[in-house]
Amino acid sequence: MTYTVNCSILLTELPLLERPAAAKAAGFDAVEFWWPFSTSVPLDHEVDAFIAAIRDAGVQLTGLNFNAGDMPNGDRGLVSWPSRGKEFRDNLAVVVGIGGALGTKGFNALYGNRIPSIDPAAQDAVAIENLAAAAEAVAAIGGTVLVEPVSGAERYPLRTAAHALDVIAHVRTSTGARNLALLADFYHLAVNGDDVPQVIEEHAASFGHIQIADAPGRGAPGTGSLPIDAWITRSQELGYSGYIGLEYKAPIETAFAWAAQAVGETR
């Protein structure tokens, strides 16, 4: 099984640019990140340093988020925010530059929270335009825009796989863009009450990416009650062949103990 370590939620005891090397030292050859900068258009030297950290660590950057705003303070994406449309569009060129330099193919576009003062239909119209623009931008490097249901954010409107798939279908029918896919985060789907086995049966072959964490608690596999191994195995049986993103919370000392134990049990 090929894992990719999300270095925006794991290894956070280390400075961001040291995390790819730490993932490599822990035995992983791939990493993914949320947007690793404080602005949509960081300075050139910041981008260069990030690219160098990935290359110097000898890992593959499998996934990168578009700028999602101030996530620690509750933002969950800019895609549907009319007032930040230009900021999102300006971000596209930077994302494509990084992705092209590192061979990255998956780009997560968090939809954005509902804004009480704006008609949801108006937000959705903005989102369709921005997702189409993102799809066109990353198509130049063979990339796919990922659309993700999210938990723990009351104003985030995409909570189930069906919600995200409806958005993807709307973008496709409205604009002709094809390179969009569901990001199936089994943790988010499960805690939101989605029927994860049914989602897998119906859509696993077209998943754009899988991410995992156990529930309750969003901890490492084995710390909760989700049948993560069974869900991954069934997804692969049905045609999913991509990476499995490790997007859980755990202290650096024990972050990957479950993986080492699993390897030992198969020997």
C-alpha cells in the first residue's frame, strides 16, 4: 500500500520545511500539503525554498491544496467567496508552477464556507466558475482538481460524497471541464454520517484521492473504530490505484507506530 504523509497535520512539531525529510526518515516516499504559505501569491524565494525541501528530501509531492484562507481561524477555502475570487485566480499560477516543478497531480480546492450575507446560489455560481478555471489551469500539467466533503465546519456546505459529486457534475455540464474528482476522506465522510461502504461501492473507481484518519478523535488508524483497512482494500478491489493520504493527528513520537506494527505483522 502506498501512503503519502500530509505534512500540514503530521510532523507539525518541526518547521514546515523540515517535515518532508522527516517523512522520508520515517520510511515514506511521498508527502502532501495544505497550502504551505500565508498568502495566495508568496514571494519567489518562499516558493523556491519549498520546492527545494521536497527535492532535497527525495520524496514525491503527491498533493497540494489551493489557498484555503485562514484555516486556523475557520476558513475552509476561497472557491465560493465572491470577494476573494481574484485572490483564488492569482493563486492558480503559483500552484501550477509548484505542481509542474514537482510532478504533482492532485490539487484540493476547498469549496469555502457559506457567508450569511450572500445568497448561496450566488456563491455556488462563483464556485463553478472558479473550479472550471482551476481545472483548466492544472490540466496544463496533467493535474486533477479534487473536491472534498469536510466535517467540523458548520458553514461548509459540502458534507457528503453526494454533495461534492453534484458540484463536480455541475462543473462538467456547465463548462465541459473533465479533470475534477472526489477526494474521499473516509474520516470526514464517516463523522458526517455518510454511508462510506456505499460511496466506495458506487464511486471508488473514480476517486481522485483517498485520505484517512480514525474516528472518533481523528487519530491514527487503530485509535478509533473505523474499518479503515477494509475500506481501503475494497476501494482498491474496485479500481482505485492512487495514494492513501495520512491526514490524522498524532504526536511525532508515535505518529507512524501503527504502520511499523502492520509491517511487522506481515513478515
